[in-house]
Amino acid sequence: MNTRTTRAPGLVALMVAHCAGMVDLIALPVWIGTLVQHYRLDPQQAGALATSFLAGAVLASITLATRFQRLSPRWVATGGYAVSALCFAWLTQPLPYGAMVALHALGGLSAGLSLSATHGTIARSHNPHRRFALVGVALGVFAVAFMAVVPGWIAMHGGPRLFAVFSAVMALAAVACALAFPAPELARPQAGEPGHPTANTRIPAPVWFGIIGVSAMALVQSMTFSFLELVGHGRGYSAAQVTGVLVVLGLVNLLPAGLAALLQQRWPARRVLIAGPLLQALLAAVIMGAPHFMAYALAASVFAAVMIFTHTFAFGLMAQLEPSGRAMAATPAMLMVGAALGPVLGGTLVKAAGYTSLGVAALLIGAVALACMSRLPTTPSSPLTPETA
């Protein structure tokens, strides 16, 4: 079945693929919490497992991005998610720590290939900002369902159920991609044109600053989000209170991608990209340092939404600055090169200096993200290709 992103089956396949590949954005606090509470790992060990998954995704994304024009995105996405599903199914069994590391890494490598194919295809649509916003809405719906069901299910049946859920999500994505993964809307560049594999073209310098800025925001996101659940329990909040915050967070995450689509022509992307890192860092500092539950709950509820909203504008702007799809096929690397360091860095800081140190680190990294985002232009040099459907 050869479909397009403008048709429902193709768009649904992209939504499912995006949700599966971005499962870490949603599940990190439950993932880390499960490894600590049910597998009796310390925060550093738990963080290292999540980091091995994310590091595999980074390696895959960097490798595929440079070859995006030569491959079939549909079959890359299908095969990658199928292998990742098998890895997570294996993780439901009792395993030594070394085997868990290896399976996390292989699962991340496979999922990263699939997610890169997904994002590269979105970037080669006629309106990448709109398409990325729509798959972001799907991710918000997935977050609500995940947070409403999975933490309680794990508490009732044990830690291996987390990996069973991951396996099912990856398997569903593999089936969706095999049946309906769309062809890119924009024609493949011809020899000598920008984006062709043999063309001697470089990614524009502002896009590189955007890549570093998104990576820095991803580091703050994962470093803070990984320990969102644990810091709540560490302050003495009940399991019901922390779970409630995670559910509200999932509900709030329904909004930012849709708002980003509505505000695409109203809010200059550069202003959003400057405000996003600053707000994210301040929220992280509140989460890790606030002495009262209400401040923790309010900051945590909107924390992930800031990243989703800001990244939608970043994706749309950078896809126009570099229309071949190569840079945006590396979107998982942008997100996960930071996210890969986040869990293990956060675990190390918590182990050495407590949760407050994460807030200080977030402010410092946020300053780097802000400096990089300020280098992006207000508008791309060429106008947005009009929506055709």
C-alpha cells in the first residue's frame, strides 16, 4: 500500500511510528522508577540502562541521516520496530544486568532507525510544521493512556510488565509501518541538486546551532524527567499524589502540539525558540528545589509540554532551512544525544549531591540552549510551501 502523509492511513502510520519512537519522552520517569523500585537498581545503574537505549538511538539516527535519500523509509521503519519489539519481549525475562544493557542498546538502535525514517519523511512533506504538530498531538494522547494505565499495572503485576508494554507498542508500530507508511511528498532530489546523495552540499550553519540547542533542551528534559517520580517520592509525597501529577502531565501534553499548529503563522518561531529553553530550565529548578507539593505539581504538569511546543517550532523552521530531509532525519539524534546523557548524568548528580543539583545543572545547560537558539533566523530564506491538502 503506497500512501501519502496527506491521506489518513499514511498520517496514522506516522503517528503510531512517532509515538513508538518517542516512548522515552513519555515513559522515562516510570522507566527509571520501575528499574529502581522493582529491579532494585541504584539511580546510576537505572540511568545507565535508559542511557544505553538512547545512545543506541543516537547512533542509529546519525548513521541513517547521512543515507536517508538512498533508503526506503517504509521498510527501515518496519524492520527497526520489529527488532525493538523482540528486544523488549526478551527483557520481560529474568536477566543479568549486562544482558539488560545489551538489549536496551539494541532496542534503542532499532527504534532509532525507525524514528529517523519517520522524521525524515515528515520533513519532506509540504508543511513539516503542521505534520510534526499532528504526530505530536498523537503523542499527547498516547501519554495520557500510558500514564493512566501503566504505572498502576506495574505496581500490581511487577516490573516486567513495563517491558511487555514497550514490546507491544513497538510491534504495533511495525505493523502500522508495513501496512501504511507513506512515501515522502516532496520529490527525491536529482543529481546535482541539494540533498542528493552525491551533491556536495552542507547543512546551513544556523541549522547546526538549532541542532545543538534542541540537544541541550533534550538533556534538560531527560535529566529532570527521569527523576520526576523519584523526587516526588523522596519528598514524602504519596504514590497517589505522584501518579496524579503524571496523569495531569499527560493531559496537558495533549495541548502543546495542537497549539503549535494553530500558532504557526502567528508566533515567530525564533521568539518561541528563545523563550522555550529559559522556561524549561526554570521549571526544572522548581521541580527539583520546591519545598511544597503544589509548586512541584504545577511545574511538573507543564514541564514536558514546553519541550513539545518548542520542538515543533524548531522542527518546522529547520526543515525549511534544510529541505532535503537529511537534518530532520537526525531529529532522534538531536533529542537523544542529550536524552542519552540525561538519565546517567542525573543519576550521578542525585547520588553525589541530591536532587537540588539537577535544578542547578538545568539552569546552566538551559543557558547553552538559549545561546544556540538565538542564532536561528526569524524566518527561512525561502517561503513556506503552501499546504496542498
